[in-house]
Amino acid sequence: MKCISVYTNNFELFSDIYEQVLESPPQENEDIIVEGITVSGSGDVPDQYIERMRIKPEVVVMKERERNIMILQHGNVFEICLPSDEEEAV
């Protein structure tokens, strides 16, 4: 899965920029600023990473079923995990 990191702990701010981030996500290892929030292209993460994060009590896990997007929130970061192109084709 491709991962985009959004550096804020404010859910309301995250919600405000979520669709905008998905419409024009940063490239891998690229940082962009969206409404004053740093957004980074974190590259691909293995499925095991998501499974490890899901079991941690300090991690909030949200899933957008329609687009198969997983959102992990922990500390001061939201991680948006998107299916890679190969996963979408399956």
C-alpha cells in the first residue's frame, strides 16, 4: 500500500484537507504544505506494517471501505494508506 503522512493531531484539520490530499498526493519522499499542514509521500508500506499498527492500543484505525483506504492515527500524524496500482487491479 502507498502511504501518505499528514502531520497534525487535529482530526478536524485532517478532515478538512483529506480529499484535497487524495486529489493531488505528494510523490514519494516529497513534502508539500496543504493549508499549513505538512503532507509527505512516505512510499510503499508492507501489509505487515498495517497489521502491527492495528494491534497497538495508541493507534486509531479508520477504514474507508468504498475506496479501500486505511487511515492510521497515532501521536501527531495521520497515515493514509492507499491501495497500490497493482492492488487496485486485482
